[in-house]
Amino acid sequence: MSPPFPLRAFGARNFRLYVMGQSVSLIGTWMQQLGMSWLVYRLTGSTALLGVSVFCGQIPMLFLSPFAGVLADRLDRRRVLLVTQVLLMAQAAALAALSWTGAVRVWQVLTLNVCFGVVFSLDMPTRQSLIPDLVEDKADLGNAIALCATMVNLTRLIGPALAGLVIATTGESACFALNAASFLPVIAALLLIRTTPAPRTAESRKPVLGGLRDGLAYAFGTPAIGTLLALLAVVSLTGMPYTVLMPVFATKILGGDARTMGYLTASSGVGALLGALYLTSRGRAGGLERRIPVGAGLFGVGLIFFSMSTRFWLSSLSLFAAGLGVMIMMAACNTVLQTISAEDKRGRVMSLYVTSLMGMAPVGGLICGALAARWGAPLTVLLGGAASLAGALAFGWRVPALREKMLPRLIPSAESEMLSELEP
């Protein structure tokens, strides 16, 4: 019996195994992220070092992810993920041991966070480019990506909540230990998954720098791919860093406390979750190119209203809209990029997706903090929302021309009725 329509990608055994393993692992990862922030603040009492800790974990993606994409196109992606999961488990275990013994120092936490960022730079592009290999019917790719986005957002809600309980009763070290243990299910799943590695080609024998150069030339020489990556980079650089200023809005603007910040964050998370669930209900890849500017525009408008709000209910509603919009944009971009990219360059394209989406965020965070110190948090977020909205409008203006270039790749993965949806 086949799964219900919104869950149809679960009909593939490999995909089911992957999601079951990753669901447990991601809960542990979110627990560790909160535990690490709490540990750094407990050790130092410095909000500046909180930002430094996040920066250390994310900045490697900006420089290393493009090279990781070359490896993802040359190596067995499943085996690469096995290596990265073992290394991430070792990092969590080391953090747990240091914290448990009381010997932990902030420099050790920052160093281990850099190690996390380095390994994650290889893990993330490989994981993204593996998803098409896990579904048997390529028409289910969009559904698979939306289900993965739903999984990420559900664990994003569950993990921090569990971490709060664990920290209050046991301490941060238990969060790190549980995260280390959470890698066991995903390692077991990867061992059970059976995929066929891509055959070695003449291009795969080129030097890494040559492969990277070819990937960059392909991505930015393909108008649809280059434009999608540019939109992601603009939104990530200018809009996403609003999260850095959440404590300011929760306390100084809305007159609340840590619970207020938690509620605001949850509002964005619920919006993102609903955005992912909406995309699981779609039956085809066609038409997603028109949802991308709508999602980015909704994100920008949400940030603009949030920046001007002094009421908790309006701020929550604005962040709900922003979360809904950014999830539709990200998941739709992911699906379209995976669908239209050449098989032998998919890893490099997805590494640029990760670089545009996550690598630009720490740079944007530093810029956001500097602007907020000079002009204030509301104006900084307003400018970020306006820039995201401008990027959405520019992309929307190009959609008719880009659709013609996407069409040959989108047709094989879509149902026949998508043709009518692609008509102007």
C-alpha cells in the first residue's frame, strides 16, 4: 500500500531510512546548539562571545562548502556522510567529556565549534545532493525535499524544548552526550541504505581547483541557477541576520524577557513548519519558480512590519509570516536547483546553495550588529527586509525568461498537468 499523497516520498525505502535516522540526529543537534550557547554564557557572561561562538560554527561554510561540492560529485555520497557523522559524533562526545569533568574552557568550546563548522561544511552539501539518490521516482523529489524541511522544523521545535528541560535538571553536558548518542541511528540508517555511486568520468579526475572552477562556471553560466543563488545570497546576507537582534526586540522594544524571545522564535518556527507542510502537498515541481519570489517577498514584508512593531501580537504575526515566506523560498529553491542541475555537477551546485544560504549568514550577522550599534535595531531590520523584498521583486521580474530555460529540466520530473501551470 502506497503512502498518502503528502508522504509519497516515504514509499522509497532509502528515503524512509534516511528520514528516520536524521530525525533523531537533528533533535540532538538542536539540543547541542542551545546547550553550547548556554555554556558559553555561563562561563563568560558575555553576549559578544555568544555571537563569536555562532560565527565560529558557521564561517567555515563560506570558504569550504564550494570545495566540499567537488568531493560530493566525485565520491560515494553515502560513504562521505558516514565519515562526517562519525566525526560530528566525536566532536559532541569531546564536548560532553570536557563539560562533564568541569575542565571545559571557553577557548575549547570555540575550537570545537570551529571543528563542527569544518565537518558540517562537507556534510551539508553532500547531504543535500544525496536526496535525489534516495527517491525512486524523480517526480517525488519536491515532496522529499519538503518532507526534509518539515523534519528540520519539527526537530527545531522539539530539540530546544528538550534541551531546556535537560539543562535545568542535569546540565549542559547531558545535552552534548545525548547529541553524541543521537548519531547512532543515522549511522545505522546510512549503513542500511543502498545507492549506486556515480560512475567516474574524465572530469572527476581533474584537480580539485579545476573541478571547482568548472562548477562555478556551470552554475553562474546557467542563468536560472545563477539567479537563484543570487537571490539566496541577498536574503541570507541582509534579511536572515535579524535573529542576532532578537534579544534587543524582546527586551527593549517589547519590554519582555527571555520567554518573550522564545515565543517570537517559536512564531517564526511555526510559520516555517507550515510553509514546509504546504510544499509537501504539491504534486509537481512545475510552478515552484513562481512561489520563490512570493516567499522571499513575504519574508521581506514580514521583517518590515516586525521592525516597526511595538506590540507583541503584531511582532509574532510578522515573524510567523517571515518564517512562512523564507521556508517556501528556501525549499522551492532547493527543489528547482536539484531538478535543473546536471547530475555530474549537482554536488557543486548544492554546495553553492549552502554557501549562499548559510555561508553568508555569519558575515551578515557581523554587518547587522555593526549597523544596529550605529542606527539601532529597528532601522537595521527594516533595511534588511527592504533589501529582501527588492531581491524578490527583481527575481519575480525575471521569472518569465527563466521559466523557458528551466522548462526542459523541470518537465521530466513533473506530472503532465504542470504544463498548464507553466503557461503565463
